[in-house]
Amino acid sequence: MRPILLLTALTTISILGFGQKKSAIGFSFNLTDFQTPTDIKNTSLHDVLKSGDWHKGSRLEPGFSVSYWKGLTNHLDVSARYNGVFGSTSFSNLTNKANSLDYFNELEAALHARALKQTAVINPFLTAGLGIGNYWQNFGLAPYAPLGVGIEVNIANEAFIHILANYRLSFDNKKSPNNLFYSLGVSQNLSRPKPKVVPPPPVPVVVNIDRDNDGVVDSIDACPDVAGVAILKGCPDKDGDGIADKDDKCPEVAGLAKYQGCPIPDTDKDGVNDEEDKCPSEPGVVRYQGCPIPDTDNDGVNDEEDKCPNLPGVKENQGCPVIKEEIKKKVELAARNIYFATGSSKLLAKSNKGLNEVVKVLNDDPGMKLAIDGHTDNTGKAEKNQILSEARAAAVKNYLVSKGIDQSRLTSAGYGQDQPIADNKTAAGKAKNRRVELKLSYYITTN
């Protein structure tokens, strides 16, 4: 726990910082070698150097860092950094951990002792710190101590290049072996020197004359004979729009400088000013950003009142085309010849001829819609009659769909015994009330 506590303390110090010293945030590219220290331990440094394996790219794990640097003194920095390391199977073999991660997370804090002042262009330094890494599943945390050397290159005190080489001593070799860490990065200086305070020049002694008594002396008053306000160099501003009356083309009405003191114009007088009006020369409405209500099909009926906005029609038919009388009669005749089995929604075959005529009408005009309404007489219970009327209307709809009519063009509804067209006291009246009505339109209608 002690390394973790010390790491926390160093990180806190790095975040708080001191004084006016360098403060920078950086990014670096890293290479980590978990194999070479183990080879040295198992053989010798001489044998490892002689073999040449230590510099092979295959044993270097790539990664990156995001870091924060803070200058404590002219010769001492503290940093906190997050390292991301892309691992490999060789790490699992070294730690005998089959469940090691493919991506390692590390967090470390370190002190850096520079040989020269922080303003030096090239500045070697020594580094030491504490870190902790997660190298295998289930939060296998392993503390370590980075010890090493580096070089800092100061670029006009705006940015810094850091070259770093660490030997990282592991405190838990079962989770992570000792390793070598190489880093090349750049950081951006966040600190800025305080600007030098230049004392103002001495105020010249002048005789203050203010003819209009507005508190602005005549020597700097652009309107010395008319009382005004200091912010406008002594000129008045009747409408309070921040534009002096002498420069304001609308001095009685508040406006904008870009319109020489006048309000934003509304050329078409539709209540939407030209800056917000997409049709500034044509009167419109606010909800269409100053443009007229559109008429997509150009039939003289605007889209808000047009039941068929994409199909040219006539105003008398709510913007939809007028259905020819002979077509209406053909569909009404088909409706009078729809038959069902008694007390059932089973459609009888003698209904097909008329319904096939309806199919032809709908195929001839793909824009046309059809509402199918089922009705019954008052024989039996009202609840059952309601269900029967709905089922009969649905049966007609299903027949038309089976003949290729898209069901989006069809609606079906049942009204039971609630809308009789004849007296239910007679057999003839009941026969008329047992019916299916077919209503053509160019839009879906509901009762």
C-alpha cells in the first residue's frame, strides 16, 4: 500500500503545482521491453549485449502516454502520466499468466531533476518516481518504480520535446517483470508570463471647458453644443440604441449599426424581418420562416388545406381530384352486390364480380383510396353485431389485398347496428341495413 499512497501524493502535488513555473500537457509515443531485464537476470548483461536481441523490434511493445508536467523550481519538475501499452503473448509467458490483458493501463508520477535552468534549450535530467499498472484481468495491479535519464528540448518556451529512457523496477514480479521503457514526446506549455505593467503617461494639464454641461469636456466632445453621453463622445442618443443621433437615420427608433441605426427591415411587411425571412420579397407566415404556405402540387390549394398535397385537384374537393360519377356508380353497384353467409363474415363467391370491378378502378388510378364500412341490422345483441360488421368489412379489405391492392390504400371499419339507413321493423328495411359501403377518395377518410 505504501507505493500506492506515495503515488497518490505525487499526483496530487503535480496537479496543485507551485508558483509561476512551467505547466505543460503532453503526448508521447512509447516502447516497453519486458524481456531484456529478464534475460539479464537469467544470463548476464555481457551475454545480452553480445546477442543483440535487446534492440530487436519484436520484443518492444508499442504504447502512448498522456502527461501533465509542472515546474517546482528552476531545476525540478514533477509529472503525472497515463500510459497505454499494447501487450503481446510474450508478456503472458514471462508472468505465467494466461489471462493477461492485450492492453495495459499504467498510471505514474515522477520527479525530474534538470541539470540546467528550465529556460535552457537542451537540458538533460534524471527521473525517479512510482507507478502502478493493470496487466492482467480482474484488476491485477502491480506497483513499480521508474528510474532513468532524459533530455528536454525547449522550443521558444512554448513547447518541449522529451526523450526518456527508464529502467522500471517491479515490486510484484509475479504480475509484471522489471522492464525497460523508452519514450519520445512533446508537451505544450500552458503557462504564460505576466505582461509587464507599463505606467500610464502623466496626465497633461488642460483647461476643462464643457459648454453643454454633459460631463464631457469640449476638447473631446464630438457634440460640444448638445448634451450627450460620454460613451458616444458627448453626443446624444434618443432611442438608446448605442448610435449617436448625428449618425442615426432612425433617431427615434432603436436599431442596429449595420442598418445605420434603423431596425432590421421587413421588405414584404409580413412581420418577419429580412434577416430571418427566407422569402424577404414575398409576404409569408412565421411558421414557414416568412415564406407563403407552400402549394406542392400547384393546384391553388395550399398544403395546409390540401388533403392531396402531392396530387393536383380542385378547391371544392379540398385540393383533391374530382372522382367521376360513372366511377362512383360502378363502385356503389359493387357494394350493393356484396354477399356473406348468414350470420357470418364469409364472403360469398357471387360478390367477386363486383369486387373485381373495384380492383380495376383502383389499379387504373394508383392515387385513389377506398374506405370499407360494415353495417348490420338490429337482430341479436349489439356487441355481436359490432364484431360482425368489423369482420365483414375486414373480409372485403382482405379480398382486395389478395388481388394486389396495397393495404395502405384501404381502411376498414365496422359500425354494427348504429347507422341504419332504413326501418329495422321490416324485413326489407333490415336487408338494406345489412350492407358494406365502399367510399372512394384520394385520402384516407374516417367517420
